[in-house]
Amino acid sequence: MTRKRIYLNAFDMNCSGHQSPGLWTHPEDQSHRYKDSDYWIELAQILEKGQFDAVFLADVLGTYDVYQGSRDAAIRQGAQSPVNDPLLVVPLMSAVTKHLGFGVTASVTHEHPYTFARRISTLDHLTNGRIGWNIVTSYLKSAAVNVGLENQIKHDERYDIAGEYLEVCYKLWEGSWEDDAVQLDKQNGIYTDPSKVHDINHEGKYYKVPGAHLSEPSPQRTPVLYQAGASKKGRAFAGKNAECIFIGAPTINAAKQSVTKLRAEAKETGRSPEEVKILTMITPVVGKTEQEAIEKYNELKKHISYEGALALFGGWTGVDLSSYAPYEKLRYVENDAIQSTLENFTKIDPDIEWTVDKIKESVGIGGMGTKMVGSPKQIADEMERWVDEAGVDGFNIAYAITPGTFKDFAELVVPILQERGLVRREYDGETLRDNLFGEGSQLPDHHAGKSYSFKRKTVAT
């Protein structure tokens, strides 16, 4: 039996329902309280008590309008709509915790890196170094047109943009301000030494940023870098930059193939394959006994919105299932949505036939991940099996109902994982990066981002 540490993220979104469309109708679900500060405060306290590494906050900047060519289904069923900004709830949660990290989703195609870099530095300061950034390229056409683009940017070009976007951010975070630039010298009236603040002089294909970063260095400088793209282009980007990678896999075999490819990409860039921590999404339905868990799951299924599930699937894959017969097998179609999601449902396990009816059931609870239903011991056993057989490092825990799913997992499953030496009993560091890797708060010297450090004189003075 493995004794590899298991990493735990809670997966949430500043909306109702998130990965389980329709479950907001369950009498115990509180996801409609996403507008309430107390919801986020209570959740943060549950997660830190349960030794979660971070809460991972998803986001989209558009509505899911592929299914039936309309946004109506998504809006009617509350399928990630309405949705609020993920970054703004972080200070609420950080104020009542000391160690819990916060992985926030922000798109590289819909916000300028100069202003974004300041927002992240601000959050890293306010949380004492507990910020991570989930780097996304935005797959919804509805988001692209609403920020002024004529159409969705092609899939591969979005990653070209992401590469330059991150280069600008690296220059601002790592190369603009020296460690001792801020003097705070009251006697001589010098707040910052101007000679230690550098312009980055970036001029590329997509961005021109001549000046210096607006913020002084935060505890981590660069936030912990999360990434969730598992397409060929996404894997190459992750192999070079990501510290933690989030995958959504409906089967162990699908997860195993993604893990193998991602670790190969990391090795290709000169990094250790094990350096990148890969987390797959699961939705645990926990009962004190197996029978109780099954009964709980059967009750949850009564609240699935199948229309909402098809709306989410359409947005993720770009495939409108309203044109499919109920028992028709899903086919792979090249488009500019999340290519890896469609691959998981069509190519990786060719012996599994994903029909519309099967997709509705699968996506209805747990989205693009997998469900685990059972007693606390059975859930812990299954998690170990995924670690052993798929090679994942941990899990993004999505909820069926909130905060109930998180509370059950923290109170019933985590103690078993701790007894097995798989989840720590106490946090190890002060910042998110140090808690995750135990090697300090900054990017490691061999990471691509450190090549832009002022210490290596790669910025103009």
C-alpha cells in the first residue's frame, strides 16, 4: 500500500451548483448562499480543520450556450449561472484561516497582464503568501464576444497568448523589484530605492509593457501556478510552467493516460516528472456505511438537472448533444473548446460507449470527474487505488451538496487518510508553496519563471 502523500483541494465556484447541475434543489444544499460572506467564511474554516491544502475556485466569463444554440437551458437550470468573481471572496476566507491556500482562476485572453499581476500581488500580500493562479485560456465563445472579440480565439493560439502573458507576469513578479527595494527608511525619508526598481521593457506579439510592476514583491512573488489544460498544446504549456495540474477524468484509465503524458512533458523541459503535482477531480458521496452512502446517492440523483448537465457538457466540449439520439455514441469533433474533455469521453477508453443518457448521468453529479460512493473506508481505499493505478498526486474534491460534501469528507474520510499516513495532521509551512512542496515560498531556481529574476539581470535597469 502506498504511503505517497495525497494532496487535497476543495473545488468550488462563486455560483450555485457548480459541477452538479440541479443539486441546488436538494433541501440540504446551501450553494445558493454563494453571495453570502458567511458561506465562504464557514467553508474556509471547515477546509482548514480538514487539512485541505487549498480551495480551488473555478470561473467562467460567459454563459453555456452551445446546447440547443441558446443560453436558456443553463440560465434556467442554474448551470454555473449566475456567477460572481472568484478573487473577491479570498480575503474573507484568508481572514479566518492561517494556512489554507487559494487557487483562483483567471483567464489570459480576457484581461491585460499588467493589471492582473497587481491584483495577484495584492492578494498574495493580503493572504501572507497563500495565493495560487489557475491559468486558463477561456473556452466559451460567449465570453470572447462579450469582451469585444469578433469570435473565439483558436485553441492553439490561446496557448501562444498564454505563453507571452505568463512571460510578462514573470518579468513583473520576478524581475521588476529587487528584494530590498523597499527601504521604509523614516529617518532619511526614503520609502523605496529607485535604483532597485526596474522597467521590464517587454515588447512581444501580443503585449507591450515597458514599465515596472506596480506592487512590491509579495511573499511568494509568483503565485503557485495551477493549470488545467490537458490537450497537446496545454500539456506542453503545463510541462514548462505548472506546479500543480488539475485534470478531470471519468475513469482511472483516462487519468493514467493524462498523467503519463503530463509527466513526459515536464521531463521534456528538463524538470523532474514527479515535480509536477497532478490532481484529478472526484465527487465523494460518503455514508457511515456503504448502504447509507448508496441511499444518499440515490436521493441525490433525484435532483439532477439533465438539461443543465447537457448545457455544461456543451460548453466544455463544444458539442451540442440536442442533435444526438439518447443512445447514440458520442463522436470526437475538432473544435476550440476543451479538447481534452472530449478526448476523455471518446478516445481514451474506446471500449466505453458514452451515449447522451450515460453522459447526463455522469455529468449530473460530479461534472467531468468521477464519483466515489461508499463508507469512509471505501472512499479512502478508492482514493488510494487512483493514486496507485493512475499515478495522480491528489484530488480536487467537488461537491454534490455544499457544505455537506466537504464536511462529510473532512470529518469521516480525512481521519482515515491521516491514520494511513497519507494526509498530514498539521500544516508544514506558512505560504501555499511551502505548504505544498516544503522548499520555501519562492519558485525553485530551475523553474522557467526564475530565468526572469532581477538576480539574473534579464531586465533592463
